[in-house]
Amino acid sequence: LSDLGLCKGFDTGTGNGLMDAWITHQQQLPFDEKGRWAATGSIETDLLALLLAHPFHSMPPPKSTGKEEFTLTWLQDQLEKLPAIPAQNVQRTLLEYAALSISAAVVQHCREVEELYVCGGGVNNELLWQRLEQLISVPLFSTQILGVAPQWVEAMAFAWLAKRCLDGLPGNVPSVTGAQQEVVLGAIYPAGRGTQ
């Protein structure tokens, strides 16, 4: 992967993950369409401060995280430290948390970028997009204008990783993952003969 040169990358935090978990928990919906529910709430500054205090945000890149770190249980633990908060205010605060953690990462670690391409569910969250435009001084675009549907990016990345594994080639970039060296990721286990 030496041809990737100065490639760098890292996770900024939860993204839409906690918003999706909260609306599923509260309304049995998979996501907050266009950020409409969040738009009915107000930012709870005490909750926001607790969320931003998560140690992940002060770690330098490269770093990676996921839903196993930023869980609904973790959110509920933070909520238990505060007086009762209306559910829509929690959602609005989670949106602000996502926007601030993303924008802070761009400002701190990606000052040289001239444009940003957004993928995943955040592309369709109009309020999140609006907040990112307010917080980040470079133009934002959907990956759609590159010919890549925003919901396909992660699947494409895993297809690329599978192809690298099949070819016996490294699938990680140490400047992104923090690994000490490039390695082949995954393993291939052919089905045994005569199995059903």
C-alpha cells in the first residue's frame, strides 16, 4: 500500500450511531429522517459536555472506534448523571455532538483539506449537514458527485479488503489504523468436500 503515500484517516467518534440508537430506543425508527426529530429539540449543554469528555476525542490519530464504544448503554449512563431531559432534546444534543466531534477533528487534524466528501446516513440528515457547513470552513459534498452512492462506501471498502485478502496483499494502512506494519487481513476457509 506504499502507493497511498501520505494517506491518513481516523474515526472522529460516533457519527450518526448514537442518534440512530436513541431514536430506535425511543420511537422504534431506524434513523431520524432528515434530522426532523432533532430539530424539535434543544441542545442540553451539560449533556453535551459529558459526551465531549469521552476519552476517545482527546486521543491523537490514527484511531478507530465503533458502536461497541459509543453504545446506548453508555449514553444512558451519561443521562443518569443529569436531571431528566426530554427525549427530543437528547436527540438534538446527539446531533450537535456528532457535528462538533466531526468538525473538531477536521479543524485539528485536516487543516490542509480544501473540500470534504460525506457518506453514510449523515448525507441525508439535513440538520446535521447544516451544522457541519456552519462549523467547517471548506465546502461539503456528497460522495454521490464522485459517482459513489453514500450508502455504498462502506460496502465498497469491505469488498476492496476482501479482494486484497484473496490476492494475498496487505489490506491495512498503518497511518490510518495505527498498526505497526502492513498485513494481510482476514482469512479464507474453503468449504470441505462432502459438507452439506
